[in-house]
Amino acid sequence: MASRHLARSIAMQTLYEWDFTGMKGDIQKLIEKNINEFGPGLEDVNKDFIRTLTNGVLKHHNSIDQIITKAAPEWPLEQITMVDRNVLRLGLFELLYGNREEVPPKVAINEAIELAKNFSGESSGKFVNGVLGTVFRELEEQETP
């Protein structure tokens, strides 16, 4: 598994665990525990990437959740599986707040789809693709004069 993909997987697992505990607890301890458990030998740059992703999702949590609700109106946030919800949060953070030169939007979307396929149900990849694709198209429309 490529280092960046592994970093995203660890960030997603950390967000899942945080969500599972009712969004309580010390997220920094969860990050470090998961880096040590799932990413031994990762380079510091990838450990920093995990921290950036996880802390970025937490910082923008409310606005990201509002975007999910708007982009998937037939799926109330509480009814989206916990894995899919956190994959979407991660993908939207990269899509909306990430460095586009470092991670182009289509890469962020593809990585989120792969996470959904690897960690969730059969239809999760399509669901994540649909939600992130909708947001991406809206972004492109806003950026086009």
C-alpha cells in the first residue's frame, strides 16, 4: 500500500473511532495510537499528513457535515454508515481545504472512493463518488466565470 494511501487509511480509522465514541476523547491520542498501530515505519512527512487530515476534518467538521447533508439530501447524516460518513468527511476536507497542487481534486475523490471500497460495503464506492462528484461539479461551476 502506498504511503499516502496508508496515511489516509489511518486518518479515516482515527475519524471512525472518534465518531464511534460520540466525538469525545482526545483525538491527538487516537492519532498517535493509530499511527503506532497501523503505520510503523511511516516517514515523518506521512505522519504529519495523517495529523493534517484528521485535525483539518475536525476543524471544519460542521461545515463539512452541512455539505454532506446538502449533497445527499435523501440520506440524513445519521443514516449514512459511519465508515462512509468519515470517508466523505476526509474526501471533502481534501477537496475543499487541501492543497490542490499537492492533491488534485480528482485524486482526492479517487482516494476516497478506494477507502470506501476497502473499508465499507459494495455500494459505498458509488455513493462516495456521487456525493464528492456533486460537490466537485458545484465547485467547478463557482470557479468558472
